[in-house]
Amino acid sequence: MKKYLTPFLIILSIIGFFSTSLYYRHHCRYQVATYDIVPGNGLPGIFSFLHSLESTLYDTRISTMKPEKAKKVFVATIDEAALSRYGRWPWSRYVYKEILNDLYQLGAEVVGFDAVFSEAEWKEDTVEYTLTAKPGLDESIYDMAKLSESQLQILKDRLSLVGEADFAHALNKHPSTVQGYLWPDDSDCIVVTDKEKKEEHRNGFTVQGLIDTFSAIHYQSFSVADFSPFEQVSKLVFPTSRCVVTNRSAMAGSTKYHGYFNSIPDPDGIFRRTSPIYGLNASLLLKAIPLDEQEFLNENWFKSGSFFPSLALRSIMSYLDIKDSGAEDSKTDVKVHLVRRDSGDLEIQGFDIIRKSGAIVKIPTNPDGSLNLKFYGSQKINSKSAPPIGEFSLAYPNDTEKKSFMDAYGLKDKNLPLKDSIVFIGPTAIGVYDLRPNPTDGTAAGVFLHATAAARLLDYINTGDPRDLSIRMAETKYMQAALWIFSIILFVLSASMRGLLGFSAYLFYVVALFSIDWWLFRKEVMAMDSVTLAIAFTFVYLTVTVYKYLTEEKERAYIKNKFKSSVSPEIVEAMLKDPESMKGKKAELSVLFSDIRGFTTISESLTAVQLAEFMNSYLSPMTDLVFKHGGTLDKYMGDAIMAIFGAPIFFPNHAERIVECALEQMIKLQELKAQWKAQGLPEPLQVMDIGIGINTGEVSVGMMGSQTLSSYTVMGDSVNLASRLEGLNKEYGSHVIVSEFTYAQLPKTKFVTRRLDRVKVKGKTKPVEIYEVLGLIGGVGTAADHFGEFEKAMDLYFKGNFNEAQPIFQKYAVQDVACELFAERCQIFVQDGAPSDWDGAWTMKTK
């Protein structure tokens, strides 16, 4: 795997990039300050793109979940029908008195308003404009009623309070009602640089106005005593605000419960989360409110960190106050858990709902205190079922619609259909409602976010199962571990597998990843960072694949092109699996040389076209036999063939295979000669013969040549010896000669052989014993009767007993060229005497 060091380093950088992306996704997605600093989404560069892909998959998971029915939570909609009943928006305050009375008469336990009544219903200029003359009227109301200046002032002062008084009376009558309020952007709050400038204001906020608005939510906060008031926003992970928009004093003072209805969208504008608690940025209060006036506000706000409940959470608290037994003055409370990161940032580690009964419900949250909403389904009505969260128009349904509504949500009490339930009032009419798109509905109204949050909190309180509360995100450490471990495993698999197998491994990875992700989401309501991991796996696979293509595949193509005409397809495949086999090395191999005898005569008897056809008809079958027995065609040298056995793919019986190949070539030659005779080709072809020389020994083998032209070949003395042996066939009248080194590796029970001589070939001083291979044992005509006598005579010859050996050789000289040759040598030695250093070796004078 050493050759994969470069891609491995690339892979490590890729994994590092996606690991960083996971870090940013999990540690910066809830960093409120970061969202303010970085335009768009708070995630740097390409990481935001990955985050958007994860969000898309997240939404797909949610939208494909089986819809559920929310229990005990309903939405009373201000829709077109309600506007038809009560008139154009906004409605007068007394309308809400009637609405509250009706809802509680229908059995509602808690009613929450997704609205804030911060403006006067009638302003002074509105009253004056109404009473003065208008075109088309003879007299103004002011003149007709003969109002005095004091009466006019009374109207201006009191008319705006009439509707508020009615609404406040209804709120007093129904103390479990939760009024909504709003935390505005800090840019909408007053800026005070000097405490003496009490009247400095912006957007209508003054110091006195600040006191008035905060007085409305005087008892709504939860303080964290171990932490000082929140001022430095850059050190806070959770959202905070410096000022508040609350209801007018008459209504605020008549309400026990208040909850903010702010909703925090994700960077893409989709609302996937809810923030049950919101922090107070006390910097403005600390700077703007003089010490002598701080007593009018909650003293804890100036001493410790403080949080406020959302409309959903406060509605649940109001609901629990009703359901729990306890002292009349006791109430449900909340304890927020804060922790300081190593960086100094403050983050939320959940909060506890402490019930009147003493029971504690622990609510796990994201670092910013938010919950990933587990939506019940789309509110878009279809023919199959009613919307997941029960909704009805404030126009109130007729009896038929009322029955249908009760049946759809399993309500039993006809007189009190909303019994034991929480009802949120919010606008849904076009042009009136606040658009809050969520993963299940791109045109949803904001009131359904509060209803969903309240219903999920209620589910969790009843079951204690975290899966009923929110969607959990897989922990960063597990995602990081999965990224590193499985990416490296995929790298190893992709590097060691080829083609389709490697792609199959990658495909298995991706399918398994999304299958596990889907299972976890459905069964455990947990979302993994599957897109990030899948893209990381894709980059790992593509990196390895491209690298292999640019290196291995290029090498494979080179091998195929280089060797497709030199070795069998099986050996080519083996070489592709082990490209290292091509590299230069020392190895013991067997080498074959074959040559046509009398080729000059043959070539002269043929035309150029006939010669080409003849060579093709001869070389093709001979080369096929080389391939058949696992050999490698080294080269053609005119009419000669050079072949290697045992390289580039090594096999231990290369000596045996090369001899088998040589014998089959001799048989194939006889078949070819018969064909040529039948075709009427010139006589030299009909009687042609070949000689084959074979040697086994250590050679240098590999790609050799220049940078522009190279070939796979062998070099060394063993190669030269094989070439010399091929030429000796003419001397001995043989066809296949092998060296003693090849002979030593041949199975003696398979081939018919005879010792042919001990020679010193041209250019060598060391003698080599050579053997003739005549065929396979049991083959036709492979064993002559005189071979035993020949071997006896050879022993005498090597011992220098030429007088005894000569008659034996002479006896068979007519039928055996080798016997004739040795008879002549013996005659010479008898006449002239043998050399003084006779060792039985004959020195060859020619190649």
C-alpha cells in the first residue's frame, strides 16, 4: 500500500475538512452571536452549503413521518370566516372579551394569545378626527352633540380604555389565560449613554416607558443566582434582548401569565426549532434605570442572569398549575441550567419544570435553549384526515361542523368539547397572519409553532420519553468517529478492490448510512449528519478511483497493450493483479529458442506475399502453443522465436511446461507440413525442419529499453546458452536440446530423454551436459532400440575409451546422426590421441 501514500494524505485532508464542517455545524449553529456576525447563516463558506443540504434531508425526514394527532392542544384561528363575523382586522378589544368567554364556556383550561396588545385602541387624533366635520355631512358629531372642550378631552382620555376595560375584565375572570408579548431586536431599543438623559428615546421607547413595559412582566422571569446579569452578548450562546414590547397596562395588570411569542428561524428561513426560554440582556436596564427607580422592577434582574418563558412554556405552566394540587399561592416554576464553555461562552444545558406537587420534569435542550420541533404533520387539510393539530375558526362552527370536529379529535363532551385543553388564538387569514414556514408546511402560520411546542411538552410530561419531546441530533463525537473510522476503511477497501467491486463497497456504504439514518430517525427520533458523511465517503471513493485511474488503470492499460500479443489472456489478468511482476529483477526462468533450418532456401522459393503468408501460418500456431503452456513471447527474430517461461508471472514447473511446449511445437510442425503439401506449396516447405534449444537458469528480467521504446525481455548467460543449444541441433540431428539445468527439473517419469553430449559452447569455458528430448513416455517412436547401447558408448567416450566406444557408435551411424558424429570423433581421437586434459567436453567452434 506504499504507493497509496499520496492519496492517503489527500484523504486525510478531505476527512479533516468534513470533520471541521461537523464541528461548525454542531458548535456554531446555535451560536447567536455568530449569526449576527456572519451574513446569511453563521457558518463559514462551503460549510453553510453542507448545512443547507443537511437541513433539506432533515425536512424530508420530518415531512415523510407518519402524521400524529396532538392531544389537548388546539388552535382557534382568526380566519376569513372569523373576520366576516367580527369585522375587519384589527378587532376591537371587547371582541376578545366575547371570544375568551366563549372558549372557556366550551371547556378550555388555558387560552394563549399569539398577539400583543401594545397600542391604544383609540388614539387622541383618531377620536378628534372622528368627531370633526367631513365632506358630505352637514354638521360634525362634535357640533351635533354640543360637546364642551372638557367633554371632548374626556372622550379622548377614556374612549381608548373602554375596550381595554372589557378585555381586562375578561382576563380577570379567566386567570389561566396567557397573554403574549414580544422581544424586539436590540436595534429597536433605546440607547442610553448618560443616566441623567432619562428622556432619550428611540422608536417610542423612553426610560419611563422601559420601566412600564418591564413592569408588565415583573413576575414572569426565572433567575440563575450563580451567574451575574447577562450583558456581553458575544459570550452568550442563547438569544437575549434588551427591551420588551408588552401589553397595555390595563390588560397586563389583569393577567397572571405572560409568554413571549418570538420564533427563531434557521438561516434558510425555515422554522425548525422553538425557544422555550429567552434571556434578558440587562445592559440597558443597568445603564438606563437609576438606582432609586430600580425598586419598581424585579430586583433579581439587576443581580443575576434571568430568563423568561415562551407562550408555549407559560401555557404549559398555567395548565400544570390547574392540574396540580397544592397551596393556593404556590405555582409551577422553572430552573435553568447554565454552563460556561472553555471559551468562556455561556450555554444552556436544559431546564427543569418544577411542578406545584414537587415533581421535577427535566427538559433537555440544544445549547441555545431551543428544542428541535417534532412536528405532528402538515396542517393542510386533505380528504383522508383532519389536521394533526386541532383547529377551528373563531367564527365558531355550526352543530354539524362541531360534531365533525369532535369526532376527528376524539372529543366526547358535546357541551364542553374543549374540556381539559389548551387553546392558542392566532391569525391564519391571508394578509393578517405571520408566515412561519416549517418542514411540513411552507405557508404555515406562526401560531402552529406555539401549539406544536406546547403539545410536545405536554406529551413529554405525560410519558417521560425524550422521543415525544423533540428531535435529537446525534452527538458530535459519534459523528466525528464515524467519519474518520469509516472513511479510512472505505479508503482501504477502494484501494484494494477493483472496478465494480470497489464501487459496490462505496454503494454499500452510502445505502447502509442512509438506512441507519432512516431507522434512527423513525425509531429513536434522532437525526444524523448523513449528508456530510455521504459526501465525505463520495470524495474518498472518487479520490481513490481517480488516483487509480491515473496510475493503476493507466498502468493496466499499458500492460494490456504491451502484453496482449506476448502472453495469454490469463497471464495478462494475473499481471494486472500484480503489476510489480513487470519490474526488473533476478529470477530463475526457462528460455526457449526455436529456428527454422534452411530458411534462406525456403524464402528464395516463395514470393514476398507467399513468404508473409507462410510466416504467419507458422508463427501463429507456434505462438499459441507458447501461450497455451503459460509462456511469454519475448520476440520474433526473423524466422526464430524466443519465449520465456516463469515470467512475468512465476510458476514453479516452468521447465516442465517449456519442454511440453517444445514437443507440441514439433507435432504441430508435422501437421503444418502436411497442410502445406496439400496446398501444393514449394517442396522446401514440405520438408522443412526446426531446432529448439532450452535452458533454465538465473536471468535478469523486466522492462528494458529506452524511455521511448522498451520491451519485456530477459538477459544473461542463461539466455545465451539457450540460443547456443538451439544451433547445436544441426550438429546432432536432433530437434529439442535442453541443458543439464533444465533436465534436472524435469520429471523423469514423464519425458523420453537421452544424454547427448558435454560441450563448451562458443564463448564459454565451462562444459555443460546437454540432453535430447524425444517425447513423452509412451509416445509413438520416442524410444529407439539402440538408446541403451548409445548410453553405454557415451560412458566409454567420456572415460576416454574411444576404441571401445567407436564400434558401437559406428554400428548405428546410419540411422542416428549423433552416433555418426561420435563415431567420427572417436576415429579422430584414436588416430591423433585425446587432449591431455580430456574431461569429455567438446568445444564448439561455431554458434
